[in-house]
Amino acid sequence: MRLISPVLLAALILSAAAPALAAKVGQPAFPFKLKTFDGHTHTLDSLRGQVVVINYWATWCGPCKAELPAMDAYVRQHEGEGLRVFAVATENSVPATFLKPLAAALSFPLVARFSETHYGLIGNAVPTSYVIDRAGIVRYAKAGAFDAASFDATITPLLAERAPPPIAAAQIASAAH
């Protein structure tokens, strides 16, 4: 009888489990907790009823540098409509002092800490974005930059949807996990 090496076995287990743990379009969003540069803490539950965008970006990424201003302009135009965008820098080595001027200029917060593994880079690429609708369902999960038109086409229909009643939102959260 031939034995499978422990390394191969571990790789098979991890590769089989990894896709099941990733946020998927059409499925309830996994709970998360993030802390922004301005010191506020947000969870999926605290954002229920709003459209949430989690955007991974990098300071060295050209498409990210074009995407952030496009998202900023959209957020400013749709203020008060229930849209929350959170920008997560992928480099842990970038000092906070470098990011603070950008954080002050944007209409949405930069994330200082994001404690969640289900919303990672897709294909190890930046930018990567996740969009969660008002009911807590992942509606978008892709690598690649938004431009103004594609961000509008993705977000505007979601903003037009009504938030679910609190009971329905609680049922979705409990059914998700």
C-alpha cells in the first residue's frame, strides 16, 4: 500500500477547503470587523442595510491610483444614499504617516486593520473589490480596477434596492453561518 505524504495530504485538504471559505457572489457575506484610520470600528452587522465596498489597493498599483479617485467622486455624488466604501492597503510596511494625507483627502476611510480571511485578494491581484448589498449578499467579487462607468453600473442598481426589514436581515445573518 502506498502512503500519501503529509505535505501532499495537507495541500489537498487546504486546496479543497480554500474555495469554500472565500466570499462568493450570490452568497451571504461572511462577518467581518475592520478598524479605520480614524479609529472607528465597523462590522458587517453594523453596516447592514447599506451597500458595502471592500477595496484592496496598493500604493505602487497604477490602476488603483486611477480607481480610488473614481470611487471617491461617486461616493461624494451619492452621499447619504447608504454607500460605505472601505479601502484596504495591501502593504503592511507602509507607515501610517504616509497614508494619513490620503485618508484625509478621500470621502471614505482607509482601513488600518481588517480581521477577516474570507475577503482576500483574488488571484493575488490588486485591485480586488467585494461589493455587499443591503441584505448582506455578496454581489460582486473580482480582481481588476473599476473606472467611473463600471463603478456606477455596479453600485447604482444596488443603491436603488430597498434595505430588508431588520427581521429579514437577522435571518440572513443566521442562515449564512
